[in-house]
Amino acid sequence: MRVLVSGGGTGGHIFPAVSIANAIKKALPDTEFLFIGAIGRMEMEKVPAEGYRIIGLPVQGFIRPLYNPKNIKVLLNLYKSIRKAKKIIGEFKPDIAVGVGGYASAAALKAANSLGVPYVLQEQNGFAGVTNQKLAKNARKICVAYPNMERFFPADRIVMTGNPVRQSLLECKASIEEAREALGLDLKMPTIFVTGGSLGARSVNESIAAGLEKLDEAGVQVLWQTGKADGDKWKNLIAEKGIKHVLPTVFVTDMAKAYRAADIVISRSGAGAVNEICLIGKASILVPLPTAAEDHQTANARALSTKDAAVLIPDKEARNILVDEAIKLVSDKARIASMEEKAKSMGRFGAADTIAQIVINEAGKK
């Protein structure tokens, strides 16, 4: 079998795509894969690091408002991308395509459809992305993680599967001490892992930066994934202040050990992050991105916070209270244990394997 996988832009798209490919490969080891991504986006680095071949398209997102003159170039690049995708698909001859959202997915799956290649969509969020909404009409199946997705997709093609996560997160056997040692952390100190996602989160970063002295005084250590945007800025700030137990890093390569090393996690509440937190059972403080479509990140976070499986802090309040709440929570072992248990009870396991079987079945129909 030959499978084309398209999408990307953020880790929330890339890691599910890789997880689905891995699950298909586990079921059918001889399967050939080709990923299609967007030139200059992070999938062009992350996918090859996972052992898969990827080709980039010159595609990009539309600029708001839509009447912006720069969108003429965006349209031209979309046209070029669809033409290039048709050539790639004509040479690779996939039996089926899988789209996970993102700019590249639109061009790749439009090209696939025009060439008679069936495709399956995977939507991570409770509010469907524009790309997947537009592609849904011709999809064989649409794999979702939230109920009531009939608002966006044809009801007869929706399958509730949950969101795939990186298998490495579930397979990590390292002890807390081993994980901390591997990451250069103190073995005994209360530990917080801060992650704003692969691209960082400005308000979360600014909140941590404003509370560096408080964290230091409280004897709390922090593994801080800053993202690329201002990584040097935060690193220099820590050096200037002489903070010893806050370790900044632009990108965490081994997320499994980062989660394992932490007593609590501070994160945005995108679907991928929330799913990971539930599946591995971590106590967390969630700071929803306020500009997410229909405020779906707040809904994601509230689903946990109403069951005391997480703490929800609105973005506008983060700078004032995030560090104080984190210090309070990381020292409360009983509450951490309770939150871990409740979070894990909300996880949906086996999503990647379920989606892989759907892909295999639809390819077989062709």
C-alpha cells in the first residue's frame, strides 16, 4: 500500500500525522509513505526526523482581511502548489491520502481528489479548521475527537476516534529521577514543565518571566519551552537575573521525559496538548489561547477544570496569577495525585490504531 499524508504548520498537526503513519506501518509494515508539507514550516524538519520522506509546497495561509492585496500572491502560490501536488501524486501513485489540516493539506488533497485518489481527514479540535471544512465534502471518512461535529461535516462520514498522540509519550518507562537527570534537572526539587506548544505562547512566556524571582524564592525548578520567537530574549533574562533553576529551551526534543520529569505542566489547551495530558495523566494548569476559533481552547480546558482534572487560568489573568497558582499547586501533593487520576480517566486510548484501520479499509475499497 502507498499512503500520502498531508498537513502541518504546528506540532498539533504534525505529531498526529506521524502517529497515524506509525500505526499504519505497524499494521502493514511494507506500506510506503510520502508526506507533503509547506516549505518553511516545521514539518519540513520534524517529519524527516521521524524517518519519513516529505516534499514541500510553496503554499501559505490567507492574510486577514481577505481583500488584502498580498492575497494575490497567496492565490498564485496555492495554484502552483496544486500543480506541484498533482505531479507528486502522479509519480507516487498513492492508494489513499490522509489529511490532518494545515495549508499544505488543502493543496495536496484537492490534487488527490482531482486524480481520483480517495482521502480520509483527521480533525483534532472541537471547532473544525477551515481546510478540513472545505475538504469534507469529498472525504471518505472524517475522524474526530469531539461530539457534535455535524455542524461542520457530513454526519454519515464522521467517526469518533479521539486524537492520536506520539507513541513515545505512552511508552516512556523512565523514572522521574531518570527523566530529570537526562534533562539536566535537579532530582529532588518540585518541578514545573512549561510549554506553549512548538511555536511558543507569548502570554505564558511573559507570565513566567514576570515571576522568575518568585519561582526562585519558592525553591521550584522549571523546564521552560519558550518556542522560537523570543527564545534568546528569555534565556538572556534568566542569565541577567542569575536564576539558577529555570532551564529555558526553544524546543523540547524528548517530550516524554519532559512530561515524566514534571510534577505539574503549564500549557495552552489545544486539542493535542489536552489529549496528551489526559493520556499520560498529568496535573496541569491550562491557559487557553483567546484567539482560537470560537474559543475552543477554553472549552477544551473547561472540560478538565470542571472535574478538577486541571486548573483553568484565562489568558488575560495569566500575568497576574499564573506563577502564584503554579507554586501553590506544585507543593500540594494530594491535589496533584487527585488531578492525575481524574485526567487519566478522561483519556481516549488507541486513536492512531483506529484511524489506521479506517485508512486501510478505505484504501481496500479502492
